[in-house]
Amino acid sequence: MLVSTIVVAALGIALERAIEGHLGFAGLIGLLILRTGLGRRNFTCTCVGTSVLATLVLTSL
């Protein structure tokens, strides 16, 4: 149980660092909005965060 918690936390930190490095500050804000929406089960925040990240990914290609 403890090992899985540490692994999930490490993956979350790695994902945040990768998004911040690749998409910049706007990507970090989008990830924060998405994570807040998922944590609070708020559909609007989830959609906004997903839209921000999708737009940043599509424009960076």
C-alpha cells in the first residue's frame, strides 16, 4: 500500500514537471484546473482544464 502511494505520487510529480517543461506556465495552470475539477468532481473545471491542455498540445505540434 505504501509503495503504491509513493509510486503514484512520483508519477504525478513527473507528469507535472513534464507538462511544465513542455507547455510552460499555461500548461501548469491547465493541469491545476483539471486536477481541481477531478478532485472536487466539478464537471466545468474538468472540461476547462482538459480544453486548455488539449489546446496547448495541439498548438505546440
